[in-house]
Amino acid sequence: MSAAYQNYAITLLVFFGVNTIGVWAMNLQYAYAGVLNFAFILFQAAGAYFAGVLTLGPSTGSSFQRYVLGASFPFPLSWLAAAGVGAVLAIVIGSFAMRPVRRDFQAMVFLVVSIIAYDLVVSQPGWFNGQQGLAFVPHPFHSGGPFAPPTLGYNWFYVGLTWGTVLLTYVPIHLITSSPWGRRLRAMRENPEALQALGVNVKAESLKVFMIGGAFAALSGAILVQFLGAWSPGAWETPETFLYLAAVIVGGPGNNLGVMIGAALVLGVFNEVVRYLPNIGDASTAEAIQFMCIGLFILLFLYFRPRGLVPERRRRFGAAGRPAVVAAVPEPTDAAS
């Protein structure tokens, strides 16, 4: 295989790993706990930004890029710090965004926060380097420095590093979703009022899962930025959130394997197919067609297959947590009635 095809495969594999962690985070928030986070891309962008500035070193003010909180953290501290920033940001935003009782009101607050955050980033060049973003972000364990392009062997190493992190991420995700707390989250999704009547603090539980999802979303952004070596706010706009939401809906809400397949289809196949479309109109036409196809895809799945490609497994529990055997009850006969 030529170097060009290998680099293409490497890029697809890294993006697939990043998107897998991202959809697992959204699946945990939306499909398990019922938290419709329309600011999801904000957490991924925050993780990418902080992983970048925490490896670029302190900003001197004399270079072409200016930023705050610059440091020279080694790997994996930059990724762990980015995940911590995502968790803290989720607590701050969730503390006021989850005040409304209705989930749709919460979603609107998240959407407004995401738009405000984007406008703040691009309008403050001294904080986040404005629209230009960050460049020359160092790669983990790359001895050539930020200005030397990584070799083909290093890129394959980064694929292994990415998917090793994906496997490590799956462990807590699986433990959460298969635990008694996971059953509580599903109950909160289905009927939060009933759970509140049983003495469960639904807002506190929602904030917990929102914090965990925010940490994983920020981690996925950190992995991506240290692969690309650059960060730009234009790549993290609010509509990107709906690509992850579409991946969850298409794959199967509440199923970790299903949303992983959804990420491969929506965030992988769709993005690549659009590249091969004939040139129609200006340069933004392809992106517009992509989002139109995504919207149509969501509508079709919501209408014909609302449970997704791999539906959530039905869980039935009997005494002592054992699966219950449900016997069919015969219909009463006329004589018995």
C-alpha cells in the first residue's frame, strides 16, 4: 500500500476512534439519562483547546498566536487535564442549564450556551487566538518537535494509541451502563417524575452523568487535536453537535455497539461520500448537501426505525436481580367469564 493510502487509512482510523468516544459520551447523556445536550461540541472543542495550550508552552505574546493557560504538560497529563476541564465545564454549565424541569427547555439553554461560547472564542484573540486558532500543537512522544511532520510509522503508532484509549474508555462506559446506576439512569430517562417521587434527586443524577459525558467528550477532542496538530474554532461550530446526535439515533440509542456503528456511518461514510460529489455551485454546497442528507437520514430513521440499526436490549429483572421469565397469560374463555 502506498504512503498516500496508508495516511488516508490512518486518518480514517483516528477519526473513527475519536468519534467512537464522542458518541459514547453523547449516548450516555442522551440515550441513557435523557439529557439532550445541544452544547456537546463545546465540550469536545474545550478539550481540544486545553490539550493544545497545555502542550504548546506559555504564550510569550511575541508569536503569531496568543492564548491563555499555556503550559508544557507531558503525555498523558495533557489528555487527563483536558478531560478534567470537560468535567468542570459540565458542572458549571449544568448547574444553571438544568434548572428548567423540562428537557426541551434544558436543550435550548445548552444550544444558547454553545452559540455564545463560539462567539466569545472568535471575538477574543487574546484569549483563544480568535478565528485563527492554534497551530503546531506537539504530538505525544514525537521527538521531531512540533515543526517536523510525523513519519508514517509514528502515525500508525498514534492509531494504536487512539484505539488503546478507546478500549480504556469503554471499560467505565460499560460499567456505568450495566450497573444498577445505569438502570436508574434509564428509569430517569423514561419517567423522571416517578423517580423523583421515589426520593431520587433527578437533577443531581443528571448533573453527574452530564459531567462524565463532558469529560469523555473533552478527551476525544484532546486526542484529535494532538493528531492534527492544530485547532480552529471554525471546525467546532454548533451544527457539529447534530452529527453526533444523528450517529446515536441511526446506530441505536442506548446501545454502545449500535452508536459505534452509527459513528462509522454518519461521521465516516457520509463525510467521505460527500467528497466525491460533483462540484455544484460554490465551495459550501458540498457541506450544505451533507447536512441536508444528515437531516433526511434522521427523519427516515425516526419514522421507519426509531430504535436504530442495533436497538437497545430489553432488560427484565425478577427476584434477586435475575432475569424474569414472563409466561403468556391465556385469554379468559366465555365459560370462565
